[in-house]
Amino acid sequence: MRRNVSLNTSAGRFSSQREQLCGGQSVNASWLPLITVEKGNEKSHRLFTETEAPDDLLRQISRSLFVSLPRADQRKKGVEYVRGLLEVPGRKSIRNIASLIGGRATDQSLHHFISESTWDWTPVRQALARYLVPRLPVEAWVVHSTVIRKAGQHSVGVDRRFVPAEGRVLNAQQAVGVWAASGHRSSPVDWGLHLPQAWIDDRSLRSRASIPDSAEVETLSDRAAKLCVDLVTEWAMPVRPVVLDACSLNAARLFDRLGRKGVPLLARVDPSVPLIVNDPALTGHRGSASMPAGEVIRAASGTRQPVRWRPGGRGAGIRSGLLASAAVKLPPERGGRLRSGHGRRLALIGLAEGRQQDAPQLWLTSLTDHQPASLLTLFTLLDRVEYDYFEVAKSVGIEDYVGRSFDGWHRHMTLASAAHAVAVLSSPGRVRNTPTCGATEPGT
């Protein structure tokens, strides 16, 4: 059952039953950001953020985050480590953090705290997520795949792997993070580390990195789905749409796993993804054999409508394009076996920017009860997270753990996520102009 929550923001209070307008149509969008349609010379609604001094915020957030740590010295080290991630220049290694705090003895103590201690990182991540939900406020849970380059072969999970974004093979770890996101800021709350087959099968590697017996071979799609499902079931976080790039993931599996738990999904997909048209407006294609997503959206060109939006990231201006959509469903698996979500209604949305009409972004979603234009803000959250990863997460040492311990990697990522949250919540207030729906931008 969906949990209704009310969020407080500096722009005012809004409940989970508010309605937003887009394109002149009323849409019940409890989880959507506060959107105001821009028409003529009317000004868009702007969401301002309130900020606090970093030291005050660190003390405040630490009281919530480290309550699960059983000993006072552990809680103290947690605060010191986060402070080091925020203040140490350059690489955020344990040694560099220790040099800021107290020297060699502190180095040994912090190393034990991160790599060899017994404190559980999961309750700390849960506390971080609970802290962020009303403060961002959270509009969606965004899945972000992360490649962390490594020079040697000893870091847990490291392997030589082809990285599509780089177009080459890299020596790297592969991680997947779930981020709490709004249009003006985002922060990671949970992480999974992909372990290649060799790290699962080789007992010496497992022993060296203290990989738990429960760790098994799994795909990135499986790990991403588990993180998202656990977020709303085990952690009891509010249900929000999951937004992700499925071009290198198994989209059908993700829709299946999340759909069974009632978690809405918005996934950017490759044009080659096979779909079955289920749209009465496309009579010539409805019910026929599966078609590539790119061909489906071309067939739906008659549904195009002009839209304007502001991309994620700082300094981005208003963009314009055309939005088309079609009702679809997933085809059976190979061999004719029906998927568990085979009959589930989905919508395919194509967003063509500017003159790129022949190469639109394609999005597949289970949010079929919402007008496609009302989802534009969610489209931008991938860029929001990407921007915050490079501008904030990397600067607080998200990629800087050099130890060999599986537990140490997770503890470091947990505390780096806390440092990231302090950084974005204490940064200067940002103004967020919400997207328009085929309207005129004021002053243009």
C-alpha cells in the first residue's frame, strides 16, 4: 500500500494529494515536484532552499546518522571521518584524514574503524535516507551506475571491464548507487558493489577482502532492482518513481521486479528495445509482432506536442523540443514464455530536442496514468545526479577508498554519502525554475 507523506519546504507545504497542471490538464501527481505552468508573462514558481552552516549541519545530521553505533568512540570517529572528507584537500585517504585530525595514532584508529570494525552501515544509510526525504525534498529515487578506476588489482571487486561511456576497457570497480533526488539537488543513500565471477569463485580473493558468504553472482540489473525494492519495503521509505538509464541494463527485468512491488519506474531505453504496440491510435501496428522502440515512436509521430524544459545541472538554459508517446507492453521472453509482467501497461515516450527529430531520447514508464509532459522534470533527474556526482560526490572522496575490504568499501561509501549530503544541504540556495508545457518562457 502506498504511504502518503507531507513535505515541508521553504516554498511552503504541499500534501501528497495536490494536483499539478500541465498542458491545461489536471493530473494527480503526488510525488511530482511543484510545477507551475508558464504562460505569457507569468513568472514560474521558484523553489528556494534554506541553508545552514556546514559545522552546524554536520553536528545535526550526525545526531541522526550515528545513533545506531553502539559506542561513543565509534560515533566520534564517524563525525571525524565525515569532517575529514569535507575538509581535507586532494585525495580523501584515511592517512590524509588522520593527518587533519591527529596524526599516526589516529591513522591506525581510523583504518580499524573503516576496514575492520563491526559496525553495520545499513542503519546509517537508512537514517541518512530518512533525514533527506523531507529536506531535499525527494521527488524520485535515481539509480546511477558508477565506474571507479583503479591502478592495481587488489581493491575489492576490481576487474578489467569494457566501459561503454569511455569506449574502452578499464581496470575498475563497478558500483550502483540509489540517489534521493529533486530538481535542484541530489544525494546518494545506498550502494551496491558489483562482484565479478572471479571474486565470487576464488576463495583466496573472497578471504582477502572479507566478502560475506551471502554474496553471489548477480547482474547490475538485479542489484539495482534489489536496492530499489529494499528502499521502500525493508527501509519503509516513501514510494517515489525510480528513474534510471536502462540502456546497459535489462529493462524487462527491472519493470518486472519493481512492478511486482508497486514501485513506478521511468527508464531511458535504447531504440532497439523490442516492444508490442498496445495503442488504439496506432491501429496499423497494434497487436502485431514486437517492434523496436525507435520504430514505435516514429509510428507515433502524430502525437507530437511542443514542450520546453530546464535540464538538470547548474547554468542550463531552457530547452525546447517535441514529445511523442504510445501505449506499449513488453513482449514474451524468447521461446514464447510469458514474463510475469507481460500484460502490464507501459508508455513509451520520445523526446526530440531542437533539430534532433530523428534521434529522440526514448523513455519507457509504468506511469501510464500521467500525461507524458508532466514527467519532463523526472527526465532531467539523471542529469541532476550526474552533475552532483562530478561536482560534489567526487570532491568528498566517493572514489577515494583504497583498502581491500568489502566492509571497508561499504563503510567509506556510507560516510562519503553523508559528507555529500552535508555539502549539498549547506551549499548556497539554488533557484529552480520548473518546466513549461509548450508555453512561452518569460522574458524571451
